[in-house]
Amino acid sequence: MHVSMHNWMRAEPIEDTIARLARCGYDAIEISGEPERYDTKHVRKLLHDHGLTCCGSVTLMLADRDLLAKDEVQRAASVQYVRDCITMVKELGGQEITIVPSTVGKIKSQGTPEQEWRWAVDSLKSCYDHGQREGVRLAIEPLNRFETYFLNRHDQALALAKDVGPECGVCIDVFHMNIEEKDMYQAIRICKGRLNDFNVADNNRMACGMGHCDWGKIIGTLKEIGYDGALTVEFVAPVDRTPANPYPNAIEKGPVNLTADELKFIEDHGSSTLSDEFYTWLVSETNKTLRKYM
């Protein structure tokens, strides 16, 4: 196993992100799904110079991105977006892409369950075929019920992956499993053979070790099934605006270069723009916790 980290949670130059990950002892980055933003040759050189790799990417399903939209044109544009992310992963030397099929925050269906399943399968098959050609594995990720109505549990994600293709896999996330799964350890075991990525944050979505999750047991279960992929960090620190706030240095007080959609995406996840000092501390603490059990 190796320790990786998403970077969608913080708006900053990729140079700053990569330098921080190297400084905090990480092995890799799972880069945000923004193929129009990154010069892959430049990013690949940055990673090489800092002794890191790119293990993959994650789709940012905001605005109109939705692989199971009722509108055929919208679905097609969403498929092309995912295919572009897959191409970016290949150019960065990565091996997998984590895919959230529907728009994060979408709470109403646009068709019957059978229609939406067919739309999702057809869209993902197109992405899967492109991934097969590019050598990039798909990992379908379920989210908790407050972020999507479509996929919330490991068994739902596995059913979709099996309908897409024999090498289509899943990504499961400790934070979401803590909400939705009856037994997260058994969920990990059931995903054996199809687990292409594993996301980590504590039960309160803070850094690993800052909640009640048993990281020794979680990582031990991954070892039990022979998982040898990424532990991909995805904490989203909640913002405390009360006098009880234990982290007065958490909020960034200066200007931040975020689009309206990006800011809404972060705020919809219960967070806000964080200070460099606080964010770096969380990055470091998470790595320290995970390394104890790897």
C-alpha cells in the first residue's frame, strides 16, 4: 500500500500541492479531475522532481456533469469529460480513475430506476472502453445519502461495476462507509478483487486519527484481502464558527482563487477555504496515523 491524496479540497497552484505532499512524506497524488487546467508534462516533471507519482484522478461531478442525466446531450458531455480525465491520468503515468456517476448534491431522480441504471451503465461502458485502451482502471465510488441518492453502499457500486465490465472496480471511502454500511470491515472483504482505490478520512471527515475510526483494524482488513493500492486521503475539515472552535487558525482570511462552482462544491461538503497552516497540519497528521499501521 502507499499513501496518496486528493487535491480538489484546496485551491492552490499544483506546485504548492506537490511540494507539500513531498514535505509531509506522501507517495503520490490522486489529482482532481480538471484536465483543462493541468499541463501534464509540467505536472509529471514536478512529481518526478519531488519523488512522487500520480496514481490516478477523481471526477469532480459539479454543475452539469452527470452520467445518468435524462438529457442525452448532457450525458454525452459528461462521458467526454470522464474520458478526458482518463487521458490525463494516462499522460501522468497513473493507473486508475475514481468515478462518482452522478452530480454531487443531486437529490431527485430524472427517470425510473431501470432507466437511470441503463443510462449509468451505457455511459460508464463508454468510459470503460476508453480506460481499457489507455491502461486506466475504473473505480466507481458510492457516496453517503446526503450527497447522492444513486449509489450509497459497496454492494450497489459492485453491481454497477459488474454490469460495466469484468475489470471495472470500485472505490470505497471510510467516511461514507461509516454512515451507510452495516459493517465496513465486511464491506471491504466483499470488495476483494474489485477494489481499485480506497479513500480515507475519519468518521468526522477530519484527518485520520482525529475521530473514532480504528485505523489499525481498517488497514489490517485491507491487508487481509491483499489490497496493495492507494490509501487516498480525502479529509474535508468541517468549519466551526462558534466560540467552541478548537482550531482558530482554520479559516483562510485572504483572497482565494476559486470559481463559484468550486466554492459551492467545497461548501456543500461542509467545509470552507482553509488556511495553509491548518491544512498542512491535517495533511501531516493523516500521514503519521496511516504509517503506524501500514
